[in-house]
Amino acid sequence: MNSNTALILKEEYGISDKLIEIADRAEEKCGEYLKRADDIAGYNGLKVLKSFKKHKISAEHLASTTGYGYDDIGRDTLDKVYADTFGAEDAIVRHSFVNGTHTIATSLFAVLRPGDTLVAATGKPYDTLEEVIGIRPSKGSLREIGVNYRQVDLVDSGMDFDGLRDAIDSTCRVVAIQRSKGYAWRDSLSVDKIGEIIDFVKSIRKDIICVVDNCYGEFAEIIEPTDVGADMIVGSLIKNPGGGLAQSGGYIAGTKECIDLASYAYSCPGIGRECGSTLGNNSLMYQGFFMAPHIVAQSIKASVFCSALMEEMGYDVLPRYNAKRTDIISAIRLNSPDKLIRFCQGIQSGAPIDSFVLPMPWDMPGYENQVIMAAGAFTQGSSIEISADGPLKEPYIAYFQGGLTYESAKVAILSGANNILEVR
């Protein structure tokens, strides 16, 4: 890095000369992998632009509606833009999905009925889904309404296809696949690998619905799980597809039949997608989706640098800096609760918002263990902006993601690394 940048990092953020030297070595290794992220963004950006052109997006689509929201052309056309871009028959995109968990839950309640079985093909799902499913008892869970659950754990981070075959019986209605690693130490799934799982499931029974939790993965590759046969993909707008601009929301994309069912679960039977005012959110959701391929590339570049830097410092990371990226997450095995806390606090100090705040572990709703979460974002909880978090349990893994710009994300990463540089 140039001398002026290094001087500001030392004076304003306390970054040591030693870490600056390590960072220079790490970034030098990353060159071709940073360019790869830009190349993918160029292709995905054209996909989005092509869909905007096809549907003749204009100022009319950015306008707001209130009340019932009848005939909201912006809302209805955004569904089509998402569907086209993601290679799906249909989609539903709404600012009123409160988070990714709500959106995933909606998709599951849409297609499962009492007596059906849900099979998790990629091990235990993300913590906040445990109460949705009923793994941990909760009022209103799928289990409470009579939906059965089976889990197929991964074997050495790979699929257990024999176990999956055994789990699928005549009651199996849905197979759920989680693309990202969640709070696990495993590789996130590539779209090609997801396609292999779907092909395997469909070879057993074509009528099984394959639902993919696509959170953190949108635009990381040039194809999405719907391009390889997923019946439904689900994600949050304050992650990748919101482009750092959408202030809330989620999307579900997939087959027309599944999206019709999802619209009834989202609102109610008989109403579906026909109501729901947008309350001024259309403009940011359109602009965010347009920006998303570029913003995701910034986050992936930040993740590549994070992996390279932490590996240079002697930590195990997943994925490595030179691995193919299928989402925006880097996991760092810190092996110490103190290091996990200090790393996240350092990320917070390098964020643009609330840099003065000192995050501490707390009992977050939906999580089994205390979680520490750094999130200095313009939109609360927006992990595409910049964030690092992890549960307070062995082996004390920090999960880093996000970065609206590669340059600003590097500052946060260096602040986090500097906080643990001399900690034993």
C-alpha cells in the first residue's frame, strides 16, 4: 500500500508496521482472484441490465403506493426482474419480509403440510431456523403442526448421498439445501454441487420440492441454484441482492406453482401477491438489485483479502484466498473466546457507522449460544455492508462478510487483525 494510506492506518487506526507488511504480502498474492470477482460481476451486471431493459423499467416503477397497494406496477415488475435474472419461472420480492429467516420460513410453510417430511440434506440448518422447524421446541413450529423432520449430516464436509437416499421416503415433500456454511466449519456449496444434490433427489422422486437457502450466495457465481433445477431459492435483501441499498426485505424465486403457494403463505389465501403497498421502497430495491453484482464483487474481494491476511498470520481459514468463491463469507478459526471478541470489536472499529461502539456477546433471539456481532452498517443488520460474528463456543470461529467497497473493508479487516496480532 502507498505511504499515505499506511500513515493514516497507523495514525487513525493504530495499525502496526508489522501488520502493514503482512497485509502487503497478502494482497500481492490475491491479484488474480480479485480480478476474477470483477469478471463475474461484469457478467452478472449484464444479466440484471438485460432484465431491466426487457421490462422497460422507468420512473413509473420506482413510485410508491399505500394502503392495499393494488396495481403496484413497480412491485409486480420487480418480481419479474428477479425471476428473469435468477433463471426462474416466477418470484416474489417484498420489503415486508423481516429477514432471511422469515423468508425461508414462509417458503417452507408454503409447501409443507401435516404428515409431510422435511429433509435437511446439508446437515443442521442455520441456528435461527431451529425453532422454525422445531429442532428446538417453539410455538407455531413446523413440528407443532405435524411436519416431520430428518437431517442428513455432511461427511467430511461432503454430501452423504447414501444417507440422503435413506432419509427420503414416501412422506418426504421437501429437501432443504443450505448454500452457505452458516455457523459450521465447512465449505459453502457451489451451484454445481447444489445441482448434483438436486439431480440426485429428483432421480429418486421428481415431485420432491428442492428449497435452497441462497443467503450470502447471490451473484457470487454466474449461475444461481434455480439454473440447475432448484424449485425455490430464498434470500434476504439486506444481504447480497439488496446491493447495500434495500433497507429490508426478502425474495423467493422458483417455479410458478411454488411461488403461488409462497404468496399465499406470505399474505393469505385469496389475496396472495395482489395486495401489499410498497411505501416508498421500490426505488431502493430496484437500485440495490442493479448495484448488487458490483457490491457482491467488493464483498468477495474483501473476503479473499481477509482469508489471505489471516492465513499469513497463521490462522486456519475457510475458504482459502485462492479457492473458488460461492458466497461472501470467510471463516477464521481463532481457537480463543478472547480473540473472537477482540477480532469482532476490531471489525466494528473499522466500520463507517458506530465505529466507537464496543460489541459484546449477548443472547440473540433464535440462537442457542451467546453471539458476538460486529455490524457497523447504514442499515441495521445489513451483512452485505460489513460484519463479523460468531457464537461463543469452541473452536471460536469468526465469520466475516461484506464490504460496500473493497478499500473500506480492508480497513475493518486490518483493525480486526491488529486487535489480535499479539494476543496469545
